[in-house]
Amino acid sequence: LPRVTSRALQDQLLAEAHRVLRPGGCLTGSGSRTGPVFRLAHLGDVLTVVDPDTFRQRLAAAGFRDPVVSLARGFFTFRAWR
């Protein structure tokens, strides 16, 4: 599988998810929030962190409607509709 190693590739992935998702379908997921332990655990990884503060706008830019991003300690969740 190709690696998603940049923000541009993440945006392409979101656009492709929007394209293949059935109308009325929901994209849901979660991601880790960065911090010292997270960075240490991924030392040496190819890592492109998703900023939860801008992810709602990125989902909308990919064509999703009503995107919601919820923050929790150490992670975030998201939901958006096709």
C-alpha cells in the first residue's frame, strides 16, 4: 500500500474516500493527538500528524458535509457525511 506521507496525500485520500462513499454514507475515524509520548513511540517513523484543529475544514474541502471533530485526551474522532 502507498504511504500517506504528506498533508497533500492525506487530502487526496479524503477526496478519494468522498468519491467512493455512497451518497448519504458516513466517514468516521480517529487519530492520535501529538505529545511527547506519541512522538517517542513513533521515533523513526514516517509521520504526518493530522491537526485536529483544521481537520474539519479539510473534510469540508474534500466535499464532505456536516463534518464534526471531537477532541479527547490523547486522541480525536471525526465524522462527516457524503
